[in-house]
Amino acid sequence: MHFSLAALRRWPDLEGPDLPATDAADRLILDESADARRGATPGEVVVIGDGYGALTVGAAADGARGIRVHQDALTGEQALAANAERLALTGAFTSLPLESGLTADARVVLVRLPRSLDALRDLAGLIAAHAAPDVVVFAGGRIKHMTPAMNDVLREHFARVDVTHARQKSRILVSRGPHDGRDPAPRREEHDGLVVCAFGGAFAGTAIDIGTRMLLAHLPDLSGVHGDVVDLACGTGVVAATLALRHPDLVVHACDQSAAAVASARETARANGVSDRVEVTRDDMLRSRPDASAGFIALNPPFHVGAAISEGVAPRMFADAGRALRPGGELWTVWNSGLQYRPALERLVGPTRQIARNAKFTVTASTRR
């Protein structure tokens, strides 16, 4: 099957001229792995970290079937499904969590290198633990996002790591000889009595970022709140767990589109003894929540789309929060003061008041009209 990777879309994620669905690293991974993939039988090809489906669709177009895929971002899964449907390749792959079933007996693994070394360590250990002894891993990315430490992490789990020649500012690390495999396990750190758990790739890891710290310091008393309490873009679940600890009768709904974040938030809730009152869901913003159902939403919005910085992410979250809030419900948001989100909050949610501000961050409360 002949097709152009340039035809792939990012939808339902943000789209734009500066936000391509594929890049030179995807093309290089496909080219370098072509011979290995030709020798693989159905079910032996695995793809990890495929942004919007370029690696999966490219492998399927070359004839691979039974491809097992893991993408951290839910919007990446949705984009892959949409791209595959347009190309009549829907049945060529299955999306799976980052668990043993993903890499069991795999012989060819295509990886977009994560920027987090902990995330790379998690997936390298998983491949080494469950893939076939002759597995070959083609892990690539843009050179500007690669570091020599990535080679070191791969060598923790593979006997041989070769580096390809660069092409179009991209490079591939080819790993063979798996050893010392292990399944991913969360890291833990305690902060003033709160235990934070994080799998590799979760934002801020086991730390608490300064924006979240500022939001925590100013969260209101939610006794008697009407409607659901939601931690949107929950990350490792720090806000959700804190709210549950402060309010023993409260049930908190936490959500994030990142699989690593969702797994981390569940572990954080469990470590703090509130897993029975913190419900964690993998969701694209608040898509699964009914209109006018929430009385309170906390949000520390991301400003990255993959490796790209974009100010278009937060306004989409504000709009969805406005939809999900009941009249009189409040969205409490922390944001980098330089981004000047207040007009968007006023427009998309409702009247907005400043709760706190310092040199870097602002905390606001927006009331649904």
C-alpha cells in the first residue's frame, strides 16, 4: 500500500501549520526497521510512543498485522484510530496498556523516544522482561531532544546499543540482547505527609511542581459544595488526594489523558489511603462527564502539545470546564502569569476573580454563569 505520512492528521488533538502529525524521526524509524519488519510474523511487531499513528500506520501499510501499540496520550490513540480508518487499516493493530501483554514475545519494537529518562527506563525494562530473546528495538527521535543518557538507560537492559547516522536532524538507537528486564513500578516520595507516586513519564514525577504548590495553598473549603468535585488534568493526583484528605466525606473525580498520569494518580490515592474516594479516569479533558454536573473543578493546565509549546491547550480545557460546571460552580485555575488567561476564563467560563498572585503564577476562581 502506498500512501504519504504527510496525509496523517492529529485530530482530535490540536491541529495547525506548526503542529504536524509526523516528522522525520518517524520516517527514519520506519526506514531503519523495514528489513526487520519484513521478517516478522503477525503479532511480533510492537509500537510504543507513536504520536499520532505514523509508525503503526506505516508498519501496517507495509503489511504488518497484529501490531500491538501503546500511546500514553488518549488523543494519540484517537488520532491513530481515525487515521487508520481513513486508510482501511483499522484491523491491523490493537491498543494496549504498558503491561506485559504489550511486549510478550515481540521481535521488532518501534519506539518514539520519550523525553523522560524514567519513562524510557520503564519501557526498556518491560521490553527486556517479556520480548523474544532476539528482539530488535528501533528507538528514535529528534536529535535536539536526545541525550547520551538515553544510550546509558538502554544499556541497563540491552547488551548492545548501536547509533545510526543522523538524517534530517533525527537519529535511531538500535538495541539488541535483552537482559535484566522488569515491569514498570511507581516511584514514591513524601511531601509534608502526602505521598506522591509516579510512573515514568508522569509530569513532575514524584515532585510537586511550583504551580500545583501554589494552587494547593489557596484551595477553598469545599464543605457543602453542590455537584461533583473534579481534578482536571490531574497528573500524579496530588490535588485530588489533598482534597480527599482535607474533606473525609468528599469523593473526588480525577482525570487525565495520559496513561502514565492515570496510573500514577491511582497509586497516589492508594498510598494516601483515599483510593475509595478518588475515582481516576483516563479522559480527553472532561468528555465523559455530563453537562452541568460539577460544582468545583481544579486545574493546572499544561501548555505543551508533545514537545511543542502551545497556548491553545488551556482555552480548550476552560471551555470544557465551563460546559461541565453547573451554574454557580467554580473553576479554580493556576497559570503562569505571563500567559494572561483571565480574558479567556471570563469568556469561556464566567466572572473571574484573582485569588493569589506572585512573580510567576496566578490563581483565579471563575464562576459559571
